Amino acid sequence: MEAVLHLFSHRRYQVLGTAWLAWFVNYIDRTKTAALLPLIIASLGMTTRETGQVLFWFFLGYACVQPFAGFFTDLIGPKKMLAVTIGAFSVFTWTMAFVSNWHELALRNLLFGIAQGFEVTAGSRLTATWFPPATRGRAFAFHQTAYTIAPILVPFIVVPIAQITGSWRWSFLVVAFFGLPILAAINRFIVDRPERDPKITRAELDVIFGEAELRRKHGEVTDPARAHRLEELPPGERITPYSEIFANRNVALMFGAGFFFLLASWGLTTWLPTYGVQQLKLPLLVAGSLSSISYLGALCGVLLSGVLSDLVLKTKRTPIWLLGGLLMAATIGWASTFRQGVPIGLAYLAFFIAGFGASWTPTGTLFAPYLAEILTPGAVGRSLGVVVLGGMLGSTVAQPLTAAMVVQTPAGPDFHRAFLMFATCGVLGFLCCAGLIEPRVRRTYLGYLVSGGREGTWQPTSPIPAA
Amino acid sequence: MAAHIAHPGSLILALAGPAAKMRGVGPANPTQDFGPLWILAIALNVINTVIVLYYLVRIWRQQEHPVTGGTAGHP
């Protein structure tokens, strides 16, 4: 306990803790509506098609803002962006309690998607800016645990409130207040950049930037695309023109990887319970727990990825994604052979590993450290917007594509082809990751392995600051 | 769409059984659903929104600058 208190006496951990809470609330937002849907459907008399529309509009809003989310984050700063998304969470959440038909619900879901789409770039940029490369992987892995814990906890909060009060509307009214302490924490703990924080100590700044970097740079141009000389920039940043951010093969490959990996992981977790009931003939309760076991695998995967990347792989990021793609493809390919009567322990093991593998991807973990290192922390917002857009497009097409792949047989629906599609997405995501430059070895990681551990010649267009 | 089926929240409902499933549904009209607590619901929302606006204005007005010429002023 004392160690934890000591840890949180450092400003960077206070920033990380607040960013974690904001990301957690973002996922509460997404999952609370899903958890209450059975009640809302009955209350508003919604059809399956209308329900699909309501869910679709959230993803559409979220995907549409991604190209702008990074720009706004870099323009107005992550603190203000984070505050706006949490404020929007609180206000839109209570408005959900007053809907009377599915059209209003869909409109509010669209607004939710738009508001929440700005959070990931803000939280990621803060983590990338406040942590040095040596511990950035672990810090960001901790940040990402929020998206695996929230889906596990939320139903145990919102469903009992609805059951006790007799209406799902009270769940929204109560949850709307969750945003307020987070706004207070943002106000108190978050500062956009470490060197602008009056409460930070010199020792902590040395840990974040290194002494040489602190001596060299005192600039005030926080946008690395607008600086012309290195001295204009604050510590930890390097000049990164727009061409380097957007005409960048690594960002393009991460866009592709994000598309394939999120298509597979959203398609899988959404359809798992239906697959369990219809193909494996499991009881609903057991079939539903297949999704939970997948989230548990993701939680373990995210935590382990940061430790492995920082300590074992010495701050290399791409090997984790290569392993994740292969693991995901192999496990889902194996699961495609499961039929009725498969031992439940075996199914749990397969979907735990599938969830674990799915978290070791450029949309699951380590994406902020990687973008900060291949570009610069000040460009994480804009470049991440592109990557998340790829992922959200994959999520949007996942549902209709999966439905089209399910074959109707005399014994019932067969998901074999859908699972093979997910496994293929794992392979395609792996291939995208194989083309990514690993900045620590200045070439692709596979190239580094094949050449017997020789470093390559890749260099950014402007010099990297000393760590 | 199976997203709501996928969610663990549905499992709690499944566990609770058909009678419990109906509990928490309520009428489509929010005024009827809240009943005599309608005023309380509105009051909670007003309080919530006022606090949100207070923090947003406060955070929006904050300006950040490097502390005393870069980092020289840090202890």
C-alpha cells in the first residue's frame, strides 16, 4: 500500500491514473447501453432491425470523428479534450433516461459516438508525453486495462440499479454522475505537458526527459509540425512535418492492421454467445461466458504486453503485435473445428487465448508508445486518429460480414466460415505488422531476426531527441 | 444483432429468470415511467449539468506555460 502511495506521489502516475479513469468511463458509456438493451428493447418495443440501427449509429459517429479527433487533441491540448468528452458523457448519459422511441435513442447514440471518439487520442497522447520510453509500454498497458475491466464490471452496476428501482432509466441517471469526480480529477491532476506543470519536481523531469534534453530545449511550440528549429520545441519532441505523419508507411500499415484486427475481435466477441448456443448447443449462461473469458484473456494480454515490451524486448513494440496476430489466427482457426460436444474447458481455453492474442495488436496495446517513438509524442493524436479510423471501419463491417458468413445447415447455423474469416483477418493483420519499422532496430523486426540481429538504416526525417 | 446477447448484462437477466426480466422495463413514456419522481429526475439532471459546466469553464480558462523559462524554476 505504501509503495502504491509513493508511486502516486509522482505527477506522471497521477496523470496516468486520471487518464485511466477517463478511459474506463468511456467504456462504461459503451457497455452500459449494451447491458441494458434487453430492458430498453422491451420498454420501447424495438425490433431487431431498429436495435441494429441504434448500435450502428454509435460506431458511425465514433468512426467519423477519428480523422478530426487527433487534430483537435493536438490543437487544444489533451486536458481540454478529455474534459469535453467526460462532460459530454455526463450530459448525454442523463438524456438517455428521457428517450421515448428508438429514433431518439439512435440520435443520442450518434452524439455519444461523436463525443467519445475524442477520448482515445487525448488519453494516448498524455501517456506518450508523460512517460519516458523505458516505462512507456507498461504505463500504456495499464491505461489499456480500462477497456477490458469496464465490460466485466458495468453489468453488475447498471442491471441491479434497474432491477431495484424498477426502471432502466434510473441506471442512466445514476451513471451520469460518474463523470463528475473524473472532471474534478482532470481539473486537479492533468497538465498537458510535464515541463508546464508547476508541481513537478526537477528529479521527475529528469526521469521523463533526461538531463541533456532538458538543458537543450525550452521551446514553446507544442505542435511538432509547426516548428522549424529543434530549439523551438519543448523537451522530448522532434520536428515532424505533416508529410511524415500522413505519408507514412507505418501509419498506413497500422490503419490496415487496425481494420483487420478489430474486424476479427469485434466480430468474434459479439457473435460468441450466439455461436455457443446455436453451434455448440450450450446453455445461454455458459455460451455468454465465452465472451467474458475472451475479455479476461484480453486483460491478461494487455498487462503482460507492457512488461514484455519494456523489460524483455527492451522497448521494442512490434514483436508483441506479430506474436498477437499469429496467436489470434491460430487459435480462432483451431476453434473453427469445434462442434457440439466439445469439452467446455477446451472452448474456454481457446477463447481465452483468442482474447489474449486480440489484445496484442496495434489497436489493443502499445500503439501510443510506438507512434511516439516512430514519430514524436506531440504527433500521437493525429496519427492515432488515422489508426483508430481503420479499426472502427473494421468494427462497423464486422457485424454484417459475420452474419453473411454463417451458413444455415439442417443441424442449425454453422459458424465455420465466419471463424475462418476471423483467422484470415489475424493473418492479414500479422502481415501488416510485419511491414512496420521497429524504431529500436531501425528496420522491420522480421528483417532484424533474419539478418541475425543486425540493425538497419531507417531514420526519421528529423533527429530523435536523446532519451 | 447479437451485441446485447453478447453482453454479460444479459446473463444476469437470464439468471434472474422471466419474472425478474420484466422488472426494470417500464413504459416507453419517460414521464409515466418516472411517475411522482419526475421532478427529482429533472432536479438531478440540472445539478449534474451545472457541475459539468462549472468544470468545463474552469478547465477551458486555464492557460499552461513552461514554468519560469523552461524548467529552471523546478525544485
